[in-house]
Amino acid sequence: MDSDRPADTTSNSTTDAVTADDAGRERDEKVRLEGVTKQFGRVVAVEDVTLSVYEEEILALVGDNGAGKSTLTGMISGIHRPTEGRVVYEGEPVRFSNPHEARERGIETVYQDLALMDDLDVATNIHVGKFPTRVSLGPFGVIDWDRTYENTREILDFLNQDVRPDTEVVFLSGGQRQLVAIGRALSFDPDVFVLDEPTSALSVAGTELVHETMRQLQAEGHTQIVVSHSLEDVFDLADRIAVMYRGQLADVVDPDEVDKETVTDLITTGTRR
């Protein structure tokens, strides 16, 4: 282990299964990482991280490139299995082999590249992989396009988007494209969203559009884990900020109690000045 890595910060992350929000209401743990380590060959990408995520919270995960953010969220979303430690979901230890298993338990990831098909319409992009069907022909079903477009309209209404379901994605703004990706995740009815750089390269208007949607998801009871390089976004949205440094958890802070300089110090040095 490097001598300039941060000291053990387990005590800085909440270790109880229940916490209280600003209104004094108790919130249960939704996800908990317990001493997770992930190695790729001889490379230790994440080392001995313990971190709780609570129901209906927006937890921001920040850190420099290579700090371990993507690896950490990958262990939650089923991309990676911990080499050591465990992931606990709703109080039960889980071992996801792939993102599909995480999805079945209610965890959905919106990736930075969005993986949208520009030449297809909004409804198709939202329902790809999970089209409503009318009848089955052996192992296959006939797509029920009426229900597909109806479901899409309901999702777009929930997202407060005045976009036609038959609009090709290529004609959408950056913010609207991000919301289509969130809408696709919503179609699987998740409890937890993992959002990877959701406002990367968006305009000011697009960023605010995504922020409004994230606040709405929170109001509807969804838990969100947000990976971001934008401290503006983090301080605007997050209930707590978890800072990664060289594969370890440097600290977990309340954005109302620290400033951006403190978080920047944690990102660049692993410690507070």
C-alpha cells in the first residue's frame, strides 16, 4: 500500500443501518458496501471500502481519474464482483454476476455513453430489450406497439417532457437524450439508479433539465448514486458526497457543511487541509 494513501475512513462513513434526513425521518440503508476490494490481476482498483447509501438519497461519488469510482459502482451494478468484502442490498448480501441480475433486484445503470440508437424513435429506444407483447409465437412475442407508445407517453409525462414518442433520437437535444436514457432505465421500474456523469458535455439548459428529473426521481422515492466530475452538480444535488482517492474512500461529507475547496483537497490529496 502506498504510504501517502488516506488512513482508514470507515468511521467517516455511516455504519448504522438507519439514518435520519433533514426532517428527522428515519431512512433505512438501501445499499451497503462492506470492506470491498477489487483487484484486476496485480492492480488493486478499490481497496477496503465501506460505504452506505440510504433510501431516497442522492449520493455523489467523486474522485480523480483512476480513483476507483467506476469500479466501485460496477460492484453495485453487477459489472464486477468484489475480490474481497460484500455488497448488501436491502439488508441482504448479494453477489451479482452481471447487470441483468442487478436489474432484477431493482438496480439500473445509466451509462455515460447512453447507448442510444439515433436512427430509431424514442419509444423504441426506451423499450429496447423489454417490449410489451401481444401474443407469443414459441419463444418469441409479437410487439404490442400501441402499448409501447402508450407506455412511452406515460414515462415522458413523468419526466415532464413534451416529446413525441415517435421522434427519432437524432433530433433531440443533449438533455433530452439523457432523459431518454433515464426513461429506458425507468421502464424496468428500478429502486436504485446508478448515473455515470449524467450532465457531461450538456448545455446549461440541458444540465438543469437533468437536475430537475433527478430531483423528481428522488421525490418519487428512488435512490440515486451519481458519479460526477462536476462539483457544481454535486453541490447542487447531493445529500452526501463520497470522495475516492487512489482506490480508497477518503471521506464522506455533507455538502452543507463543507466547501468546494475542501472537496477538491480530498480529491487531489486524500485529506483535508
